Amino acid sequence: MSTLKALIREICPNAVFQEQEKENAPLQVGLQAGELARLIQPLHDHDSMRFDYLEDLIGMDFGEKPGVIYRLYSTRHKHSLVIECQAESREKPELPTLSHLWAIANFYEREVFDFFGIRFIGHPDMRRLFLRSDHVGFPLRKDYDPSSNPLRLEAENLPDDTSVFVEHDGKTEKEDHAVFDKDEYVVNIGPQHPATHGVLHFQVSLQGEMVKKVDVHCGYIHRGIEKMCESMTYPQTLAMTDRLDYLSAHQNRHALCACIEEALGLEVPRRAQYIRVLMDELSRIQSHLLFYATFCMDLGALTPFFYGFRDREKILDIFEATTGGRLIQNYNVIGGVARDLHPDFIKKTREFVEYLPTVLDEYHQVFTNNVIFRQRSQGIGLLSKEQALSFGVTGPTARASGLACDLRKHKPYSIYEEVLFKEVLRYEGDCLDRYLVRMEEISQSLSIIEQLLDKIPQGDHCAKTKPVIKLPEGRFFKSVETARGEFGVFIESRGEKYPWRLKFRPPCLPLVSVIETLAKGNKIADLIAIGASLDYVVPDIDR
């Protein structure tokens, strides 16, 4: 850490380092925009730093100025760096782009531009990512006036051009570039198309049957969850997480609760930790079963669709008995879980753990070994390990490209250090491997559940908390491994009962950002297989 600090100081003498209260806390540094431009290339390329993973890019209204907090991680050296960089002023909100170094910065910076109005100099596509192009103002700024945007019921005309901001002689100039050439043949897939798995819209440029370009349009269901959280107390914000990636509702809420608990220094009872992990792994299985069902159906196999839903229902029955919910769980709370396990939980879960392996062989006989499936998935949508890192892709999709990134192994939380399981890795990075990783992870989750069922300790299921929860001033971050990858929670606290800023790091936005890279040069039918193999959930993108 001292070596890293010295290197940064050498390049940026005016860098301001924050004191670290916790022993393993990441190094935090404040930079001016010009210093960031000088430092960012060495951070990415220098052998002694090699920050190859842009974990998150967090837009922030600091009060006087807007700016960005960058979270970087080095997979080689296993160290983290947090950079705060504020724009020159509210009137001139400009920062240098990182999109030439980390591919995911393309979407992350567009999101920050959309909600904070910060223009990234050199970014190739400064369009709004979620909101309409005619939206007035920037909603996550503290001075935003919602009344400036009356309800519009007419359809939006998609812009034909995108803007690029470049700097010449100290002045910022705007250049317009066409999204598609006039002679390109462009077809629309979605937002009302079953194969986009939700209201997602692809504009696809074709040369015959071959994909030349995919332009992704998000924002059709944007609900402003991060904005709403700024006016909610911390217990009230918990309900929002279930409605992001609803197939990882337990895991999402686990992340937010853990972030708040770490900020408070609150110790969670052992029984509650066991229950949380059991629920997380059951969630992972039911999510992967739904993936199996929909992936098969997207490729034309109807029978496996019913298999997957049949067995997923058994987990939802277990959930419902304890939590009262099947999709929206409302179970994890600050300090533990809302209620203890149903008396039949252990019995029903053990029956399921014994049952599922008996039918997984049939899953593979019906679909995995089918020659049509192999032809449509093997060698299709190739994603290299380096590309996965650059695009910020995590979870099963990244592990199918050989990237070891399971947070339960590499940054263990709760009681994951106490259980034995294998991180499933494959190395081809195609649709087939992304499918096989998820199928193998089902078996690993069953093993974790089996290890825990006989060891659930007695005791309280929730710690006592104050009626009004206020976090100490500071910044807090916690991430967990969901069924689709790393889900992170960032909280900026000003010591109030409401967060100043609450940002969710979604696993699904990187998955969507990589679609064009995977689909380019493949047939349009392969685009459907590629999208299905990524297993994204649209509300997790549209936060």
C-alpha cells in the first residue's frame, strides 16, 4: 500500500490521501481532473499497479460541485484504490474519460452523464443511457426540479447522432457523429420481444444475416430507485433491493444489510448468518433453474422449460413458508432476518437437496447433449478473460471465460469461509460454457446447503437495533456474489437517518454492455442465444 501511495504521489504531487480507519480498507485519494488524466494510464498499465478491473464508477453531487468516485481493483496484486475527482464547477462539469482503458466505462460514464450532467472528454458516445434524449435536467443532482419534466405519453424519436466532447487548446468542443450510416440495414429487436428478456431494445445493423453493430437502449422501466432512497430511512431502503434483480432478492438485500451493519459496527447473530447463507444458496439454485428453463426455450426446446419451472416451484414453496413471499422476499433486515425459520424448513429443504440431483441427469439428457443445442452454443459469443475484466463482467459469465471472481471465495463474507465448495471455472468463454458453469454451480450450492442444514445454531435470529438508525459520517461499500455476479452497495452518509447517496453496483449492466462485442460477426439468430446465455435481468440494469 505504501508503494502504491508513493507512486501516486510521484505522478500527482497534489494528491490528497484520506486516513484509513480500518486495517484492510482500500487506499482513498482525492485528485483534480488534470491529475486524474495524468494518473489513469499508469494505474492501468504500470506493472506495480495494474488496476485491470473498474469495479464501479459512482456519480456524486458533493454539494458545491458534481464529481465521480472510482473504485479500482488489481486482480494481480489484490489491492483496491478509491479515487474521488470533482468537476471544475457545476457550470462546467467535465472530467476525462476512462473508456479507452476499461470498456465498461463507456456505459458507466453515460449513466453519470444522464443523471449528473458530467461530460466526459473523449468519450465516444455521450448520449443519455436511461432517460429520454429530451429530458430536462439531471435527476440525481440535489438541485433537480422534477416539475421541469411533465408526463410525456408520445413515443420518443431515437436520436440519429451522438455527441463527442473533445478538448482543443483548453476549450471543449462538441462533435456530432452518426450512430448508424445512412446505407446500413437496421432492424429493431425489442422492447416488446420475448428474447430480450424484458423491455430492452436492440438496434441491430445487419449485413445479410451477420451482425455488424448492436446499439442497446435501456431505460424503458426506469423507476428512480437510487433517487428515492435519498428520501428514505435506512430500513425503508431495504424494500428497494428486492425489486432490482428479483431473482436474487435475498442476496441483494443481504448486501445492503451487510453494508449498513458494517457501518454501524453491528454484530449479526450466528443463527441469522446461517439462515442468510441458506437463503442465498437456495436463491442461486432457483435463479439458475429459471436460466435453464428460459435458455432452453429461447433456443426452441419447450420440454426443459417445464422441467426448470417445476423444480423452481419447490424452492419458492420453501421461501413462502418462511418469508411469506415467492418473488419479493422482504426477509433480511438490519441485524439479521425478519422472522425465524418455518418449523418445516429443514425437512423440506433436505427433501429438495436429495431430490434435485436425481433429475439433473435428465436435464442433461434432454438438452445438454442435444446436437442442435451444441451447434447453436459451442464457439458462439466468445468472451475472453481480458474482455470480461475490461467490461466489468462478473459471476458465471466471467467464470466461463476463466476469470476467478467468486466473492464467496476471494472476498468471503458472512460464514462462507466455513463451508467447502468449488469455484466453477471453464475456459472457452462461449454460450455453452456459460450454460455449463451455471449447471455445475447448482450442484455446488446443493453441497453448501447440505453442509449447513445440520449445523444451524440456536439463538436469536436478529440483533436489537435502535428505533432510528443513523450511520456515522463516511463512505461505506459492501458487495456479495449474486446469481449473476457482483452486486455492490455504496453509501455516502452525512450522519443523518437518510443516505446522502445510495448507489447500487449492478451485475447486469456490464452483461448488457458486452452484447455487441459478443454478437458482432455472428448471425442474428446467434444474438438470441448470446443474450440468453448472459442471463441478465432488466430491472437490475434500470435502477
